[in-house]
Amino acid sequence: MSYGVEALPTLATIFADGTITTIYSNCHNRLLKKGEIAIILADHIESIPYFSLIGLQNCMLESCPDNPNFVEYYLDFMARRGMHKTFARDYAFWLRSAERKERYRSRN
């Protein structure tokens, strides 16, 4: 986290890693995978444009009440659709996009 946005490209390379960790998700009642943790970390560093990259937007955030990991809601949706590899590719493309650079520049 302390590396900030500089860590995002490296985290994206881990998104598809299905290795089970010992980190438990109260939201999903299961252990998280390395790739899922990388996605959560990336989202904490810089908010992921969920709808643009996943095609799903949860405006109500009802599925995981009181969970600070907003992206965690999307993890099972992505897994059911086999999206972790394509998400990693699309996210890496988004990181390099003019849209993202402009969005980031306007916040700083």
C-alpha cells in the first residue's frame, strides 16, 4: 500500500493467481485467493472503475454490509464468469489509458 499507484501494475500481474491464502473473507465466508487480495489492495490504492471493467455496478453495496473492501462484492461474480484473467488484462490496459491518466491527474 505504501508504494501507492506505483504498485498497481505489479498488483495487476497477480489478479489471476488462484492460490488460496489464510485470509478469511467474512463477506463470502471463505478464504481469499492471492489474486483477490491483489484486487482488493489495488482498489484501496485507487478506486477501480467497476462498471467499465467488469460490466456490473453495485450502487447499493448491500451484499457485504460494513465491509470496507467495496470490490469484494464483485469477486464471486468475476470468478463465476471466469473473468480474473480478462480482468487483469483489461485493468492493465485501463492503467495505461488516457482516461485513467486524466482522472488521476485531475485528483492530484
